[in-house]
Amino acid sequence: MNGNISLNHIGIIMDGNGRWALKQGKNRVYGHTEGVKNLKNILEISIELGIKYLTVYAFSTENWKRPKSEVDALMFLFKEYLLNEVNNLNKNGIKIVFSGRKNGLNDSLIKLMDDIEEKLKYNDKITLNIAFNYGGRAEIVDAVNKIIKETDKKIIDEEDIQNHLYQSNIPDPELIIRTSGEFRISNFLLWQIAYSEFYITDKYWPEFNKEEFMKAISSYNKRERKFGGLKI
Ligand code: FPP
């Protein structure tokens, strides 16, 4: 049990790796390396708490605008994470899915992502949804294009879009956490967050530890969720 009200799916914008590193005189890539370590930690805690889905924003469609050296480092860290962790993830019953566009990614990375999704697909302790080369607007556009391609519909409804999202079987996140104090959504899960609760903390992602995670969950547990209705 993870609290008083249902909490199955948490989305996290893991922001602040760069600032965290610079604050201690290190380079930005060091911050991302520590960010990966923290993801492992938060994933473990999520399992302990009985969370069923964790969606993390690892690389956005806008992140290509960063210097090539940083983009390369993020690609490298992502690949290393997948290669080094796959057996551990499997042993711990973790399923991995990826959300985002494959075009722009290197062929060997795409192959690795496909193989890992396949290898871990029967695991059911938790699903880690890694948003990589992901944009919320792009996801909606891709969904609409899939509908156009697959059906002869002239008018579509919400269910059509829902059914063509990257992960149409994952329920909407009840809680979105953003680290490092920015009050914006940055193109993350635009469709799915219609009724999500938000928790924003000043902590940078590498310092968002168990204690901070529990603060986010306890804040969520105090919310009154009305979904546009009235409190009964
Ligand atoms: C934001 O920090 C973070 C990112 C753009 C990438 C997040 C990536 C990781 C935690 C590592 C890679 C992920 C996996 C799954 C291996 P920032 O660089 O925008 O920080 P800043 O706002 O302080 O500059």
C-alpha cells in the first residue's frame, strides 16, 4: 500500500542535473551520471511502495538543441544504463517500455531498445516507461497520423486518440513530480496529465532522495481529487 488514495502511476521530470553539478564545480555530464544513479534509486523505492508505473522524462524532442557533446553524453549514458541494467531489471521483475520517436536515434540504439522491451515484456512488478526523444505534442500528432493511416474515420473522439498513444494501456499518471523548482510542463505527457496532481520541489534531480520522494507522496495523499466534479 502506498497511501490513502490511489497512486499507481507517477511521472517525473528529472530536472536540474546540470545545475546540481555546476554548483559543486563539476561538469554537466557528471550531473547526468548522478541523475542515472538516482533513477535507479527512485525505481527501487517505487517498487517498495507498490507503484505500478513510473514514467521518466529522459530526453525530450527539444534536447537535440543542446551542444553535441552533451547530446552524445546523454545518448551514451542511456545506452550504458540499458546494457548494464538489463539483467538486474529482469531479476527484479521490471518491465521497460519506451515512449518517443525512433527517428533521429542511432540504429544500434533502436535495436537495443527493441530487444530490451521484448526481453522484459512479461515482467509485472513495475513498468518503467522511459520517455526518450519524447514530446507530448509529437505524441498527439503521431496518434492522429496512426488513426488516419489505420482507419477511414472522418471524425475522431478521445478514445481514438487514447488508443493510439505510445503507451495506450498505461493509465494516466495521478502524480507528476518536477525537480529543481521550475513551474512548467515542458511538453511532457500533455494528453495524459489532464487531471494529474503536480508536485514541484526545489531539490535538483540527483539530490531527490527517498525522503524527498516520500514528501511528494505525502503531499499527494493530502489532495482532494475531484476530476471536474464536486466533493461528495
Ligand atoms: C534535466 O537536467 C535532465 C535531462 C535533460 C536528462 C535527464 C536524464 C537523466 C537523468 C539521465 C539519462 C536517463 C536514463 C534513463 C539513463 P538539465 O540538464 O536540464 O539540468 P539543468 O536544468 O540544471 O540544466
